[in-house]
Amino acid sequence: MATDLLSDILADLRADSVVTGRFTLSAPWAIRKPAVSGAPFRMGAGRPFYLAVAGEPAVYVEPGDFVLLPHGHEHVLASSLDEPPVPFDSLMADKGIQPRLDTPLEFAAGGGGETSDLYTGIVGYRDIIRSPLFSVLPPLIHVRANDPAVAPWLSSTLQSFIQESMSCQPGWAIAAARLADVLFVQLLRAHLQSSANHTGWLRGLADPQIGRAMAMMHREPARDWTVATLAGASGMSRSRFSARFTELVGDTAIGHLTAYRMYLASGDLTHGKFKLIEIAERAGYTSEKAFARAFHRWSGMAPRRYARSTHAGLSGSEA
């Protein structure tokens, strides 16, 4: 049940946009990349390099490894941790480069030593900030090329992604976004299988009884769930269920349900396919007013304002 729920949640992820680039960097070199809205990824060939996010141990990225920064944190890429980093914007200004969203960014820099080829990108996902999945992911995910949890065909998908994103052939943006979906799901699956230090609802997902209740709520979010109904379906008393759910997930069962309903509703609002009352009903509310109040508490803004604010798309101008 828990595994099936994870598949359902991963299936809801869909890249809206991808900004890509290739950096040819010869040692010594070090670049400080600013924070962005989106999920940057890094993979490389040639000489290994370091990637460091403030507050996290630096990782040593070897050829074929994949690094994902789910929250778009500022980070440093370097041939050596002793090398002082150059701000990315300053590097671009010195080279007279103006990065564009619709064109892959390609440049060379460094001191002339051994070369690292970095393939980079920023993947934009709908409602990334409020997604129940992204909210519990760490600042940095490092999946090694030899990780047994990585599907054997993933390397060929990586190569296809690189070719599609750098070629700029007709339809390349859509092709790259769809390949990014496949890459993200496979690499996230590898991360979940190889790491035991999960937090939040991922811990609940791994528990047979709590995972069963979460699966029911996620599959029928509009249903009038109660703690008693969920506890009974989980084979637990109400008090034991409530305590266990809060202990594992970090929220009450109804609080988790409400947050998930609002996440789904935010997607409906962004896509603009339904009337407000239809979105309310799909989220389990019988009136627009009740839904609007709940949505405002969750997002900090009225539903229609939220819909307008999310149409801007992925911000940032470099990979």
C-alpha cells in the first residue's frame, strides 16, 4: 500500500519547464550559484568536482553521479574546496554573456588544468514550494552512478536528456521536460530506497497502518474522512491512531488531509480548467466560501489571486 501511494505521489510530479546548460571548466575553478526558484541538478564527466550547500557536508561528484537540489539553495561548485568561488553573475558579466531561458547556456572557464564537463539545469515543477513531496526532501540529494538502486537504463536516459537539451532541435523544450520527469522519478526513488533518515510523511508512508490511512486520504481526498473512520480502517483505536500519526508525520491526520487537498486545489487553480466551485468540491468542500477560507489559511492568499500569481512560470535566467 505504501509503495503504491509513493507511485501515486511521484506520478503527480510533472516538469513545467527546464533550463539547461553545459559548463566546460578547467582546474582550478570555483563558482557560486545563487538560489533559484526550481530544482537545480548537476551531473558531470571528466575530472570529479565538489558541490557544497551551506550547512551541509560538501559532496564529491564523480563522473556519472547526479546531484539534485530540491529547494534551489545557493551552492558552490569547485575543483577544490580551497579555491575561492567567483559569483556566477560576475562570471557571466566578465564573459559578456546574457543567459536566456529559451537557449541552453554553454561556456568555458577556469585555469587551464584538468577539465570537468558539467551538464546542468533547473527543473520547474508546479507548486514546488507547497508540494507535500518537496517539503520533506533534504537540501541536497547525491545519487552515485554505481548506486544499486539506480535503474540500469538510467545512463542512456541521461544521455538522451543531454542531447535533447543541448541540440535545440524543434520540440527540444518539451522533450527535455518529459525526460526530466523520468530522471527525477528514478533518482528520487533511488534516494528513498538508499536512505533510512526520512522525515515527515515519508516516515508515515513506511508504516503499514499509518501508510494505509494516508493512501486512503490521498486516493479519495474529497471524501468526508474522520479520525474514527481512518483509525478503524487502520485497525487502531482513535487515540492510538492520532498519537501515532502525529508522531510519524508531524501533523494530525486531518491537518495532513487538509494540506493535501489544498495542494491538489492549487494545481487546479494554476491550470485553470475548472470553475472555483468545481475546485472546491474536488477538494471536499460544499461551498466556495468555505474552500476560500481554508485555501487562504494554507497559502496566505485568496484562490483567484493565487491562480494569477502562479502563471508567471519559472523565475531565474541561468542553469
